[in-house]
Amino acid sequence: MNTYTPKIYRGKPTLRAELLVWLPIIVGLTVLYVPSLYSLFTGIWRQDEQMHGPIVLGISVWLLYRNWAAMELAAYDRSSNNWGWPMLAVGLLLYALGRSQDIQMFEIGSAIWLLAGLLLLQRGVAAFKVQWFALFFMLFMVPLPGAVVDTVTMPMKMAVSYAAEHVLFWAGYPIGRNGVILQIGQYMLLVADACAGLHTLLTLEALGLLYLNIVRRDSFFRNVGLATLIIPISFTANVIRVMTLSLITYHFGDEAGQGFLHGFAGMVLFLSALLLIICFDTALQIFEAFRLRQATLAHAN
């Protein structure tokens, strides 16, 4: 006698069901942060040294979307999500303090705590681990206190100016320096915060970490090595940008240096940083392969 045993399938949530779950959260976050984002877009994000903010925000949203399917798959494990409530409370406290006292670091940074708490409560620890880098990447769009920026920026500008002066002098150009002011030929250039400041360094750091996340190397040695090299790579890219602006001004005049080609130098900054990251990554790969081959030969002997 044949018996029939019904099979129970764990169905995938429909789009409508997902919207019903997330819609109140989306509405709440919109009410909280649309005014904050409006203040950023009409305020500090319009400054040259802060223009990385919208880019970081866009990439963070893309990373969340990119990992959404993997997050939903991992969400079947809902273990140990009790930390969501304290993180949610911290986020709301930071938002209230930052909004009421006009402290943008707290106001914008609270979004990271709120999103982390909501993910833990709604989808669990496993899902949170899938999205951790997207939340971490948002740190690079959080405005820093002006006192911290000014304290760190001046030594960086001095170092970048010093390096650019010596490289161009070695190349035979008539260049001198007084603090952060470069004089090349009859032209004088001030190394501004946007050219070699803390925000530029953080932007390039974000670029390097994004590269590491996208390529997803399995080698611990290459990941740690490249993460360590991001800081000198960022410094070198800043030096290349200042040198490019100096050469543009020297050969084409002050108007060219301060006009369209100034923006082009900004593109040079990021392209040179990306190329340096790729070159160092390739060099680490070759070194690791060489080290592995030597170890294999030594073990064979």
C-alpha cells in the first residue's frame, strides 16, 4: 500500500511580505535622515574637501543592495540578536543629541548604529555579518570635528609639499617652498586642504578598502599587506596630485591650474591611487607565489 507524505517547503518571502516588514523602517529612517542629508548636501558636502561624502553614501547604499540576497539567505539563522536593542538605543540617543545640539558627527554617525541594530533585530547575527562592510564603509561619510581635521591636516600638507618640492627639484624644475606654499617659476601655489588634507586621505583609504572588499582575496598575507600599504599609497597619490597641479600651472599658466585642469588633477589623484593599489596588489601576489614556490622546493629537498 502506497502512502503519501506531504512535503513542507520553506517558501521564499514574497516581495509584498518583505515590503510590509521593511516599509515602517524605511519610512522611519526617511523621516529621521532626509533633513540631515539635506543639511549635508546644502552645507559641508558642497565644499571641495568634503565632496567624497555623497560618493561614500552612494557606494554604501550599493553595497547594501549588492549583499541583500546573501543577507536574506543568511537570515534563516536568527541566533543571538539581543544586541540589536542596545545598539538601537545608542543610535537613537546619538541622533537626538546630534540633532538637538547640531553635532553632525553624532547625527550622521547614529545611522550606522540604527541600521546595525535593525539588522540584528530583523535578520539576526548571520545577516549582520553579511552587511558589516557596508555599515563600516559609512564611517567615511561621517563629518569629523573641525579641530581634529585642522590638527591632522597641517602636518600632512607640510609633508606633501616637502615631497612634491624635492621631486620636482630633482627633475630640474625651478621650485622652492615656504611652509605649504610652493613657488614654481613665477607662480605661487598654496597647497590647500582639498589637495592634501585629512579628508583626501580618508577618501583614498575608503577607495583602498573598497578595492579589498570587491576583489575578496583569500590570502591573509595579501589582504593585510595591502591594507597596511593604503596609507603610504594615499600619501603618494596626494604628492602626485600636487605635482600635477604645479606642472600644469608652470607650463600652461595660473588660469589653467585653477580652472578645469584643477578638477582634472583631482581625477589624477584617484586614478593614481587606484593604479598604485593594483600595482602593489600584483607585487604582493608575485611575492607570495615566489615565497610559496621556495617553501615547496625547500620541503621537497
